[in-house]
Amino acid sequence: MKLLLIGRKTHYETRRIVAAAKKRGHETLASSFANLEIKTGDAPRFAVEGRDALDFDVLMFRRFWPHVSESLILAETFRRNGGRVFDGVGDGRPFIMSKTWEALTLEAAGLRVPKTIQCFSAETSEAAAKELGFPLVVKGVHGGLGTFVHLAKKPSDLRKILSGRNFGFFSLQEYLPADHDVRVLTIGGQAIGAMRRIVPKGDFRANVAVGGRPVKEPLSAELERLAEAASRALGREFGGVDILRSKGETYVLEVNRTPGFRAFEAATGVDVADRLVARLERRDG
């Protein structure tokens, strides 16, 4: 198998996938958008570090933003030329990078999600805040690793947070107090393990990137069911499903389609990279 991976070369996950593919006897080119050329006229139309992208067997994205349209163009052309694109990118299904869309889709699938209101004006934001009550979470509809996620304890906090972005960039979400959440990884729609992320002192976010402490979590039947249902609902071939229990209820917070797994591998001992490559080898992957 010849694998083309679009992502950041220096990232742990990229290096682990390249190493796992090599160990299993595959050739991998990992490169970023900085090294991609899309052109008309002479071939190759899609060149990555001087190589024809369409000469590879499998295309995998570890990064899309800010080149979402270009990712879809490459994926669609790659598939038309007989290649396989991991995670269904460009296969005709909706490709929407919005946490609001995720929440609506998860809720439609019967999963409990936090009450969320995305607003597009100061007036509707104020009304939404009154409906949700303070404190509330102000969460970017894009982003990961805990970025663009804030806690507004009072109206002045909310006004300050919203003033730095266009309306519509943030959604308002009910605050669900908890001292940890759980990240479950799924590959091919199947849960492969779970990790508890303990909220650091002085914060409300559990993301490892902002200081959350990762420890192994038993993969209970409930966690497995929720994670697999969430991944199926969003069509995630590889998903990082965040689950939180608060006030006696269990919520699915989101499903990251390019989750990091350094902390997960360290906490659980699961070889995520090898399992990913094994999935890439499947003809239906």
C-alpha cells in the first residue's frame, strides 16, 4: 500500500502513523498543504513534494483547516482515479465543519448533548444567555484542543468574549459541572479503549492540551455503546468521542474526526497507530 497523509510532519500522530505503516511494509508520504500544488495543464494536476498525488493508493487527512475546499477537490479527484480516501471525505456525504451541526446530528440520532444555542447577533446572544443562565460555556463552532472554549460567569464576561469575534463564531452552551470527562477512540465504528481526562485546578476544561490529566478508564458497555453510536451518526471512520456525566445524566460532547492520541496511547497502552494502519489496509476502509 502507498499512503499519502496530509498533515503536519512534526506531529506525534503523523510520525506514529508513518512508523506503523513502515513496520507493516507500506510506503508513506506525509506532507502538509505547504507542499501541495494544484494546477491545470500538464500533469501532475496534484503534486505533493514533486510527486503525483494520484499515484498513491490511499489518501488520509490529518488536517483540513483552512484548506477545506482544496481537501475536498483532492479527495474527489483521488477517488475518481481509483484511490481510496479514508473517513469518507469527498464521497458525497455532507462535509460540514461545525460543532453545531455535530450536536444537531447526534441529538437526531437519540444521543443526549448539552443544550446549545448558536446566535448571530448581540440581541439573540443576550436572549440565549438568559435562557441558559450563568455560568455558561462559550464554545467556538470550529477548533480543537480546548481552544475557543470559555466560561462566562456573568453578562460582562460574555460580552467581552463575543467582542473579539464575528457573531456566529461562538455558540452558547449550558454549563455542566464535572471533575472529568472521558475520551473514547473508535476506529471503523468500533471502540478501542477509553481514557479519563481529569480537569486541572483552576480550569473547567478537561483537554490534555490545557492541562487535563489522562488516566486509563475501563471501557464500560455504556461508553462503548455511546461512542460507537456517535461515530456512526457522524460517519466517523476514526473518532475521538468525548463523553461527560453531570447532574446524573450522560452527555456526548463532540466527536473529533482527527483526534490526537499521544496521551491516549500512554494512558491505555493501546497501539492506536497500528490499528489505524490496519484499518487503512482494508479494501472497505
